[in-house]
Amino acid sequence: PENAMHGGVPHGSDYYHVNISLFDAKTKAAIKDAQVEVKVADPLMGDQVKSLEPLVINNIVSYGNYIRLSGKDTCTIVVLIRKRGDSRVIEAKFGFRQ
């Protein structure tokens, strides 16, 4: 359906929905205008980079999309965040294992 989140759940297996919420450390206000990407470092499947789309749930903005995480080995998910008007990239890393 056209109204489905991110165009709907992708066909196939091993897809996960990633959802990132961002808040200003000083003011605790939600960050509504960032560019957010995830990079999945997977030695078997190769790296994939996906832009996260803004979502509004209960008046809170977050960023999300579907990514494919296959295999039983641990992969690294890197979140790359750029706030509007700031050239710096903020990076956070997470390990994921099924």
C-alpha cells in the first residue's frame, strides 16, 4: 500500500525495522530535522547504507527504515547523524547478532 511505512515491509527474510530517536543533550528536545543513515558492516554480504526516514509517532519524531541483517555472525550497525546546519557527523555503533 502507498501509505505503508517506508513503502511497506520488504519481501524476503531477515529484514528488521531500525528506529532511531534523537534528543538534544542540553534541552532534551527532540531533534526533528536531522539526516540519519545506517551503515551495516557485514563481512559476508558486504556493507549496505540506508537513509532513515522521519516518522512521527505520538507527536515524537524519530527516524526509521528496514534493513537486511542476514547470517548468524555478529554485524556492526553504524548510525551516522548530521544535524541541519552542522557539518559534523555524529556516529554511534551497535553490534547485532541473531
